[in-house]
Amino acid sequence: QVQLVESGGGLVQPGGSLRLSCAASGFTFSIYTMKWYRQAPGKERELVATISNLGHSTNYADSVKGRFTISRDNAKNMVYLQMNSLKPEDTAMYYCYCAVGFTPRWGQGTQVTVSS
């Protein structure tokens, strides 16, 4: 079955870095666009970054441009989110997402907390 499993979240000080990972299985990973979303308490889920199936095209929310980088390794069925210069407002649950056969699929999420 389709699975997306995130990891790499944690507590980090402002200005620090984290690298999130998402392990995908149960579908042909290399033909699908992958996305990272986040949701902070009391706020709507927000699209953070998108990467095309072969990684040639990426897009970012304005709030993370220049600080976050999305990447993928199709040989390993992995997608990553490198987060630098983290700010307290980046605190949220981060989710990996893929519309597999037009069916939305979400991981369980990984918590990122930016605090001193």
C-alpha cells in the first residue's frame, strides 16, 4: 500500500537548520510530483515546497524562499526538505504529500519546533 513516512523533525534554535526526510513506498515514486506542507496550531495547512517528478522544477512559498530547499532521490524513493535559517514562525507539523493516481496521500507528519 501507499506509504509516506516523514522523519527528521525536532527542536532547534532560531537560525538553526534541520533536514526533513520522507520515505515513499507502494507506488511508482519517480512519476509523481512531491510536496511538503506544514500546519501550525490554529492555522490552516500551508504548501511549503513542490518538486517535479524528475526534480527539474521546484517551487516554494514566499515565506521560505531562500531558506528551504526541496530535493529528491528517485533511486531511493526519498524526498527531502533542507531548512536553514529557521525562525520561530516555522514551528509546525510538516507533512509529505503526493497525489497518487489523483488520490491525496499524506504522511503522519514530523514536528518542527523553533525556539530558544
